Amino acid sequence: MTQLDGITWMGQVIWLFVILSSLYVFFYNYYGPFLFISKICRTLKIKSHYKSFIFYSFLNIDTRFKYYNIIVSNF
């Protein structure tokens, strides 16, 4: 079997490294910018809506506190 041959083993490892590194570079150059742009867009969207998230969270807590006070006062 050629896979177990000690003479060709190092050449197979080198070609494996060359092929995998070229695939990595290809996919990184092809899909990398798309992934980074979508991550940047999501980060900017979260930062721009952060204050509204805090405001709505405050309203939710305030509303729950009022309901709790109504329940406690009627009990």
C-alpha cells in the first residue's frame, strides 16, 4: 500500500498541507469579507438600539412592579 510507504509519506503530508492551506486562503478571501461585514452591521445595529432596549426593559420592570403592588394591596 502506498499510504504506508515510508518513502512517499512525507510528500503526501506536504501536499495535504498545501491543499488545505490553499483551500483555507480561498474560503477566507471569498467568504471572509461577507462574514466580517455582517458582524459589523449587527454590532452597529445593537449599539444604535441599546438605549431603546434599556428603556423598554425599564418599562417592563416598572409595569410588573405596578401589577405586583396592585396584587399585594388587594390581598
